[in-house]
Amino acid sequence: MNDVSTVAQWRRVCPLSEIPRLGARVVRTAHGNVAVFRNDTDEVFALRDHCPHKGGPLSQGIVFGRHVACPLHNWTIRLEDGKAVAPDEGCAATFPVKVEAGEVYLQI
Amino acid sequence: MKKMKLVMVGNGMAGARALEELLKIAPDLYDITVFGAEPHANYNRILLSPVLAGEMTLQDIMLNDEDWYRDNGIKLHLGKKIVRIDRVARKVVAADGTEERYDRLLLSTGSNPFILPVPGKELDGVITYRDIADTEAMIVASGKFRHAVVIGGGLLGLEAANGLRLRGMEVTVVHLMPWLMERQLDKTAADMLQKSLEKKGLRFLLQKETAEIVGRDGRVAAVRFKDGQEIAADLLVMAVGIRPNTDLAQSAGLYCNRGIVVNDTMQTFDPVIYAVGECVAHRGIVYGLVAPLFEMAKVCANHLAQFGIGRYEGSVTSTKLKVTGIDVFSAGNFGGGPDTEEIVLHDSVGGIYKKLLIRDNRIIGSVMYGDTVDGAWFFQLMRDGQSVAEIRDHLMFGQAHLGNAGHQGQNKAAAMSDIMEVCGCNGVAKGSITRAIKEKGLFTLDDVRKHTKASSSCGSCTGLVEQILASTVGGAYTPQATVTKPMCGCTELTHEEVRKAIRAQKLLSIPRVIDALEWHTPNGCASCRPALNFYLIAAWPHQAEDDPQSRFINERAHANIQKDGTYSVVPRMFGGVTTAGELRRIADVVDKYKIPTVKVTGGQRIDLLGVRKEDLPRVWGELDMPSGHAYAKALRTVKTCVGSEWCRFGVQDSTQMGIDLEKAFWKMYAPHKVKMAVSGCPRNCAESGIKDVGVIGVDSGWEIYIGGNGGIKTEVAQFLVKVKTKEEVLEYAGAFIQLYREEARYLDRTVHYIQRVGMDYIRKQLMEDPANRKALYERLIFALQDEKDPWVERIKGSAAHEFEELSI
């Protein structure tokens, strides 16, 4: 018997159109806030909304290419793997995310 | 798509830097093969002196080790010398027979030390000072022998002599000219330098020409001069200059004069063959310092990457001697002539000498000894060709902003110990900076900012960091060229060029700019996008597309983000005047939304701190007050005193003047925050002297001051004009602010803008041309027409997604 709450499942977040291009939305989850990003080619990424540097909300940063710049101290974080761009070091947790029929799903 | 083949011959600093730059902007364009004659990968040649002096090890000075080449998919042939280029078959051939085809060839063969053609030059113990092998030979010799002679009293010779002395040898420096470093220093500075070096135990023989190197059993034993004098030598270092290594290029029929001749895109006479570095003659000049070589590398990479922008137009170079404890700086031309003037400060007892050479109000050269604090600043003024007419009377006393509040008045990097804090924002000590520069091979201020964070926040320690950089890397140091500095890594264009293109080509959106100006990145970066967004709306008000995703979060959420991710709200109170009703509403909002901190700001407003983002629209709605724009690069506050309405001394109604100014210009976005103040009498209680625009009421009217700053770089505002009426105050203030909006670089405050263009220019624009002043003012009024209060819009529900969280 698996406890449902501990098994990662795909959950619907919102229509893709509700995430601004080159922007993000904050999703409240049982595991804390998750930032779901959308870049200008409509790729989506999900990271824990917590910069490895000083915990800044990455969801509020400027998105460019596959990167986001943290709004607190301008660390650049890679969206695919949550890693800080050198020479900075650190990592924000990533979550699987997908778009199906115009809806964004997050696995958590 | 088959990749093109790029072959590089020579694996030194210039070539490797060109590859780094190329991989940054076009990582998949070429299959790259590199041939290096030395057995080592790319190391930092300019740090050989500290290695010789025992301050660093070889491991410390590697810039790109073999792993770097492997990780970037570059085929590296070490210890292989290319002996032939076949331009018809487009292939290179190495001495051991290795062949490689190329589509593009990059020559970076560097230079060879010049050997004096005297008898005995091939004896054991006669070496040059150029590479790792030479350095190692010197270190070994210093352990076995006693008498070293260095021929050549230039930069390299002196550093070699100093290193050998530190390793315990008796060192004599022999120099042909009447004084040391004659190409960088005048006689006064050179004499002071010689005295300091003599104190360190070096001996000098000037105006001596070597006739013969005398050997014993195949090894050097003495040096004989043309005047018959002879001195003992067990080790002889020749440091009399370098010759560009053009043999290979010449054998392939490429045109060479002093070096391999290249054009402004670093192409030789065969357009598929490029050349960079010391082997190159560009516009007839051969460069031997790292800074220009890196500039060439960048241009070359740009062209190889098929970007049509970026040209190398020659460099102005500076020199610094890397001998611990001795400060010498020289840049440009110091000889002078009939049309040049000199400013000299000389304290022979204190060991300080500074000379500036000026032509047409521009610095064309400087020599400094003993106190080189302002070397970087003078060099920058010189490179930028900035007029010094206005600052001439205090030019010699330097740039007084180095190490202001919070830096313990430190202004000499050399005098600081390693544990002293340089950057007060990020807590970076001098030792961390010098270590990073040496170990990570950093050369520019940007490098240091990236790796250490020093000078990357408020910038007030920038001068200090530049000094540390200059004294650590010596001649390789280049201050940031402010005139030609590209906007960011996404483009080669400067802020000015971008603004001009936006106007000329009527570009109305960021994607249009990125497309039309060939940005290297698909959608810019966090540094250029906010700037572009402002440039667009400043150039084309009501027409350009304002992109909220290109604005910093504060301007997207219309509140200031705080360290914990909550926001602060500052409602606008025109001129700092409020009412009981407003205060009651503020108090009620604080209670209802449990706002933890209420604070009075320096700009006479009330700040509510710790508001949750989703509460913002409701907080604004219940406050029912206009946005204070305290979060924006915009007009923030107009500070006032009570003026003639209440004050016994007030001669003008400053409160009303402040309200009028604020009502006229609020909602105005700018390159940076704009602060104003109005005082009702010369006692200046509103502190108008440190505001972007400060107004002071006097009995007969108003005085207007501009370019003041109370923050990072405390700067007293400069007098602009005295006027009689309120209308004139509005017109002059508005016209100046509009000029700033149209011409300043994003994130430059008015003080920086005025420093760049000069107060004379501002006066010309505003005072000598009333029509232009009126037009500027009207453009500002037009831009502000129908501008909405962002809070009111959001209370109505616009951009709701910005404030609503999702849940699953």
C-alpha cells in the first residue's frame, strides 16, 4: 500500500498561456514553492523557488534563453538543471514538467 | 552541415584567448586543431616574473591546461612546430610530418627575444627571458652561481633582475640608454626608480654597449664592454627586446613588414588566414602587451564567428612594473613637444613624482612614480579622449572617490595588507582578490567582478579593485574603456550606438532590436534587456512596446523586493506633504495586513515593509494614494523644506515648488532613480546640494543645481542657472532631465552622465539654445501625457497573473 502523498504524480498546473513568455508563475505545493518558467520558444522548466545563493525567489527573475537571473543578487541559474552558472556554485532543485494539449503538468 | 576546420598555429595567450572568445559565441562552427611549439599548454606569460621571484609556482599560472582543450573538443598538438603552410592545398605541415587541412587558419606565433649579435652569444649560461624554460633555467642557475648580468633596462630586464636578486644572486643591469625604461619613463621617474632598485641591492651600468661575452670552458664568465670595462658573469640574461615571429608567414608568401600585416578584422593578405598577438603588425604597430592582444583576439573571434561587427582599431597601452613595493605607471606619450603642456607634481623627498602631458585639453600621456593611485583614472581619461578643461585645477589630486565612506579612507592598494577589506558590500579582502587574479588568470575588472564579487554591487570600491588588478598583472591591465565598451556580452555595440540605431531605424520592440542589431543571444540577458526596454520607451514614447518581462522585478511588481521575498510599499506624498486622512488610511492598512515595519524614509515618505506580493493590489487599493515609484528607475521624491509658508527665514515657497515639480514629472522613467529637492532659502534644509536636480530659493528667484549625489559617490551638485519664475524652474529642470533620459547610459546617475559629457555640453544644450531647451521640455511633457498610475491600473486588475500564486 503506497501512501498517495509520497508518490510523485503528474498534476495539472494551468494553461501554458497563463505563464507569461520569458516569465514564470509560482506554484504552491506541499514541498514548498515551485517556480514554473516559460521561455520564448515555449519550453517549460520547473525549479524550487529558492536561489542557492541566499534563497531569492527565482520566479521573480529575468528569463533569457534557458537561464534566469535571480532578482536578489543577479546570480544566473540554468533552467534545465538548476545549476548556477560559473563562477558561482550551487543548485536549485528541478522538477519534471511537461505541456500536453496546452496545459502545463508538474510531477511532484 | 559539415563543420569547417580551424587550425591555430602557436598556442600562447593571444591565440588561446581568441579560441575562448570564439567558443563563447559560436561553439559549434569549427573543428579546431591547435599546434604549439612549447611542451606546455597555455600559461600566463606575464606572471613569469612572480614565478622567478618565488612568489608563485608554474601550476599557479596555467590559463588553459590540457583538460580545457579536451573538454572543448580541441585537438592539441604540443611540442610540434609548424614549418610550412601550403596555401593552395590549405594545409599546414609540422616538423615531424604531421599535416592538418584548414578552412580558416589562425597564426599566433608570438615573438622571439632579440639576441645581441656579439661574440660568445652561444655560450652556456647565456639565456633570454621569454618562456617557462628560460624561467626554470634562471631558477636553477640562481641556486648554483653568484654573478648575474642582465642586459636591458626595460620592463622585462628589471623584472628579471629583481627576481634573480630575490633568489640571492648579485645582479648588475646593463643598459645602453642614459636612463632605465626610456620608452616608458622620463629621466626624473627613471632616476627615482633606479634609486629604489639600488636600495634593493641591484647594480646599474648605464650607457654601456656590450662588445663581447667572455667564456671559460664553454660557459659564460664575464661581459666586456666597448669601453674596455669587464665584469664577472656566471649567468647572462638578454632582455633587449622582442622580434615578431614572422618566418612561417613569410615563407608562405604572406605580406609582412615589422610583423604579419593584418587589417582591422585581423585578416592577413590571404583572407582565410588570420593572425593575432605579438606576431602581428596592425596599422604599422606591433604590440607586446597583453591588453591589446586580447582586444585583437576578441575581434578575430567575432569575425571567425561570422558576425559582421567588431573592428580592431589599435590600442593605447599602459605599463606598470611588477616589482613588489615599487609603484611605477606610465601610459601614452610622455616626451612632449611644442604643442603640449605639462602638469608636474614632484616631491623628491617623499618619493612621489607625477607628470601629465596635455594637448588640446586632453591627456595624451602620464608618468607616475611612487603614487600610482590615479593611474587607472588618468589612463581612462586618455583612452576616452575626454576633455579635462573643467577639472584641470584639481586633476593632479586625483579622483577623490576612491575608498570613500566604509573603506577606512584607504586609497592606496599597495599599502593595504591582505586581510583588509576592499569591497564592503560583499566582504572581499585584498588577499582574495590578488589570489583570484593570479590563480584564475584574470585580466579585467569584469573578470574580477565575476570571480570574487568585489566591485560588483555598489561599485564604490571599483577604483581600488582596478589598482589591485593593475599592480598584480602589470602591463596587461586595461581599465575599462568607457567610450567603446559594449553594452554587454550579447553585442559589440556600445550603449550610444544602440540608442542611435533605435532612433534611426525606428525600432519599437526588444525582439526588433535584437534582430536588427544582430545580438549574439536569442533574447538578450538580464543586463541588456532592462536597458533596451528603457531606451525604446525613451526614444518612442506611446509607440514602443513596453515589455514587463524585460523589467527588473521591482518595476514589474511596482514594489521593492526585500531579502525575504516580501515587498515594500511607499505611497507618494507630493512634496512630502500628507494629511490626517492619508495617515489614518496608512495606519488601517498596516493593521489589517499585519505589515511588520513602518519606516520614515530619507526622502520624506513613509515606507511599509514586509508586504506579501499577493496583498499588494489590495494594499494599494485601500491606501488610495498614488504610486511613489520608490521601486523604479524613475522620479522618486522631491524633498522640500517648509519654506516661506512657515519658516522665519524662508524667502520662497519651496513646499509648493516641490509639489509642482513632483506633479509635473512623476511617472517618469529614467536611466536610474532621480531625486530632487527644493529649499526655501540658502540654508538649504532640504539638502538640494546632493540631488540630481536641486533647487534653492533666494530672495530674487531660484538657483538650480544638477548632478548631485548622496549615495555611492557623494558628489556636490553643480550650479546650472539662476531663474526668476516657477515656470522657468520647471522648464530647466525638465529639459535637463529629458537630456539625461535621451543620452545617459542605463544605470548611470546624472552625476555619471555629466562627468561623461561635461558641464559645458549641458550648458550649451540648455542655456545657449532656448529653442532646444523648450523642445527637450516639450518632449518630456509629451512622454508623460496620459501616463497611467501603475497602482491604479493594477487595482483594476491589470497584470493580475503577476500577483496570483497557483496551487496544485
